[in-house]
Amino acid sequence: MPGTPHRLIVLAGPTAVGKGTVAAAVREDYPDVWISVSCTTRAPRPGEVDGQHYHFVSDEEFDRMIAGGELLEYAVVHGHAKYGTPRTPVEEALAAGRPSMLEIDLQGARQVKANMPEARLVFLAPPSWEELVRRLIGRGTETEEQQERRLETAKVELAAEAEFDVTIVNHEVHEAAAELVKLMRA
């Protein structure tokens, strides 16, 4: 929406880089920023709340949303779970002029950019490969096999950094959150 003071920021990056943690910091520190809640078919991780972290839906419900044109973007991630962004809440937040952010994967970021060219793609990068591996293993939410698959995916995701408008290195969560909000308000 050219000419308006807000920006739609699309935050993406490799697995375990801290996208969710940075988004949570934006939510906490900048309550005026609207953050989309994605849908997913995966099971909730410990502590995740339906409607707050994700909308947890069945495969059948997700497929119905795709068929009905209700998703701005969607993808199958890590070979099994489906993720997607409900279209209507994004359009409503932008129409209201709210600074807005999507936290999604690389495939989704590409789809949003194709559907909404005014979106600004922000790549959240790890300080190093070793730190990314440490974060993934340290969260303890995946099996060793799942960790290996995610790390292979992360290599592909890291190689796509040049497709993004801006890169923010996630050295410290609240600093990364502040940089994101600064982009929205620029």
C-alpha cells in the first residue's frame, strides 16, 4: 500500500535462528505492531497456545482453507507439516494502517512477495553456523533425525539470503526486534 506510513515486514530465515523468539519480543516490546498468527497442521510444542502461537488445524481444515483462497501463502515444511498465513487478518491490519509482521518460512516469504510486492522481506540470520546448530539442539524439541533434516534445510535457507531486502543478524533478541520495528516505521 504505497504512500502509507506502515510497512508489511516478512520475517524469515533458517530453522532455529530465533524467528519465533524475536517475534515474541516484538509482541512484548511493541504492542502497536500487529503480528500474524499462522496456521499449522503440526502438533503444538510444549507451552504453545492455540490462537496465540499458531492456529493448530487438521490436514482437512488446512486443505479447505487452501481451496477457499483463505491463505496468503502456504507450504509444507520439513517434509510433513503444513503452515500458512490467513489472508483476511493481514489485509485488515494493513487497511487499518497498523505496522504489521509475518513470521514465516522461506517458501512463504517468496509467495507473499509475489502476492504483495510492497512487503519488505527481512532475513534473520544466525551469528554463525555453530550457533544455529547449538540453538536447534538446545531447544530439545526434535529427534536427532528431525534435527539432521532441519539442518540440511537450513543450508538451503541460508543460501537464499540474497533474495531478501534486508538482513538482521540475531546476536541479541531485543536488538533484532528493535531493528525490525525500526524498518516498519522508516
